Amino acid sequence: MSTADIDRLIAERSLERFEFSDGEIAGFWLKAVTSFTDAGEPNLSPEATLQLAYTAGLQATFAALAAAGLRVRSSASHYKAFYALQRLGHDKLRTFATRMDDLRQLRHQSVYEPIEDDANAAAGAAEARAMLEAMLPDVKAWLVRQRPELDGVLDA
């Protein structure tokens, strides 16, 4: 873990140290799984799919930070949550957080820019789902390594 970066985020009030219970961490994970599952509904627009996939990744980020004893402050941006996740010192989490930050930019366009190309929107949504499908198992494995009591609980 990059303690200096985490300490800086705490000092600037983007994060705070907080001891989460296993049940609370499992609750974040359940939200992530539910959002990811919902993103797979076939009748959703590409924008809705992208929004739900992004939400799933953000919720998985919150679960990982919680397992590390960190809570994102309400005033912190999503960018800072992904930045903090990169600083936990685990290669797969760092990759996930970097990819989520890329997805954050795509999600921003989806929310704040007009639709110019339906094919681009559909491709972005498909890319988001594929990325999460590939990477959520890595986040889950890290959670179980941090909190062995969650083994089996996160499968429900």
C-alpha cells in the first residue's frame, strides 16, 4: 500500500479510516453484483447498460476500499476512489482501478454529451460489461484474501 498517498487522501478529507464489518463489505459486493447483473438485461439502452456497469465497478471499488479499512467521503469524486484503489498496492486492483477511470470518462460522456453515434454507445457499453466481467473475479478474490471469512459469502 502506498501509505503516503493514502495518508494524503485522508488529510484532504477524500478518504477516512473506518472499520467495516464483513457484512458491510459483503453488502457493497452484493450491490456491485446486482448492478452488474442488471447491466446485462437485453432491453436496456446502451447508456443504461454503461451506467449500470460503471455503478457495478464503483460499488466493487467501495467494497475493496472497505476491506482495506477505508471509506470514501461523500465530497470525494469517483476519480479519487479509483485513485485510492490504485494505491492499495495490488497489481490486479491497480489495473481494475485504471480501467474504471477510463470507464469513468466514457460514462461522463454518456451523461453529459448528446448521443452522436448509437454504434459508439453500444460498443462502449459492451466494452464496459466485458471489462467488468473479466475483472470483477479479481476484485472478489482480493476481498476474500483480505477477509477469509467472506469466502463463500460473496457467492450468494
